[in-house]
Amino acid sequence: MSAPRTILLTGAAGGLGTLMRGLLPAYGYELRLLDMLPIEGEPGAITADLADRDALREAVRGVDAIVHLAGISLESTFDKILQANIQGTYNLYEAAREEGVRRIVFASSNHAVGFTPRPQDGDPLIPIDTPRRPDTLYGLSKCFGEDLAQLYADRHGLDTVSIRIGSCFPEPTTVRMLSVWMSPADGARLFHAALTADVSGHTVVYGSSANTRLWWDLAPARALGYEPQDDSEPFAAALLAAQGPLDPGEPAHANLGGAFCTAPPLWPH
């Protein structure tokens, strides 16, 4: 498809949103920013909660596509996950349907399949059609988001690319992250590919850099036109020296979701 021009970026004050609002304009996008918190230095940003359906409808009006990053990104209570990640994502899709937006890029997560055993040496990469095995209520909400995207594709013709993001930070901070890390620059490349790929319906891909220690199959992402340029391997020696290798006998090391499977970090709010 032709490149969309105006993009609604939800969760624009968050960690990933902050990275993307700095990187995506280089691809020619005009960003309309939305977050429940004010964004310093962005006086034109929309401050609204995903529960505010009228504000959401106004926010999506006239945009060419949506990059949906908003919501709780760690584990929390079911009530909070329900409101922010499940009800909030539904509200966004309804607003998009009502206003005729044709494409959403949905920030799914590797935690939708977090209880999948991680590959050992010689094992095949985890395919995109591996059964979903959420490791948290947070991961469960991402399964819901993927199913919601499929419903809106089938029923309403609204196209979605769901990206099961690994860890998008300036550099990896753990040994596990060497396998699932996505550099910010590669993140922008992948979001751009997802916004412009000639695909219809609902497409699910994994989101990471082309890491030497990769655990999952990036072929579906590459099929969108994604060409990752980075690899976590330059950080490996220092992380391994400080933390040691992953131990497959440790429950937190045995599965794709890592510590989310055993003692997930909790949302602070």
C-alpha cells in the first residue's frame, strides 16, 4: 500500500512511544500523539484515556493509520488489565471502525506465547503459528488484542499487523534479551514496514533485530519488507560475564517469557 501520511501514535509518552515519536518522522509520517499523560515538549499532543470513547473517536478522525502502543506493559491486576488493555483496545478499534481508518499496527508481545519453551542448541526457531501460551494476564490481554484484530479484519475489513515485540531498548540489559532484543532503529523499520506492506486482513509477526542468538522466526516480518540491520551480539560478552549463561533447568530461563513465567514485574501504577 502507499505510505500513510498521518499516523495516530497511542501511548506516545511511554518508553517505546518516546522512541518511535523520535524515529518515525524520518520516514515521512506526521504523527498525532495520544497518551493519558501530558507529553513534555509536545503541546499539540492529545491527553486522553482509552476509556474516553468520544476523545478516541476525535483522535482517530482523519488519520491514515494507527500505531497502538498504549496500555499496561507489565503484569497487573485483572481489573487494571481489563480496563487498559482489553476494554481500551476494543474502544480504539471501535473508533477506528467508526471513522473509517483502514490499518492498525498493534503492539502485541512475546508474552502472548511466553510459556513456549525457548529453543535449545539445534532446535528450530519458534514459528509464528506456535500455539499461544500467555505467561501473565498482560500476555493474555495481547492474545485478546490479536483475536480482536482478526475479528475486525473479517467482519469490518480493518487491516492489522500485530507485532509480538521482544524488548525494544537502546541496548540489551540481560542475557535473555540477547535473543529477543529489537534496537530502536530496527523497531522503526518494522513499524514502517507494517504500515506500508501490501497485506490485508490480520498479519502476526515477531519483532526483534536479526540477533545471532535469535529464538523466533523473523521470516513473516521480512515478508512485510522489514530488513533488520542490528544484532545484539556486540553486547553478549559483557552480559555473559556479568550474569552467566541461561540455565535451562531454571524455570525463569526455560521459557520464552523469561521471568514473566515465574515472578513477573508489576506495573507501578
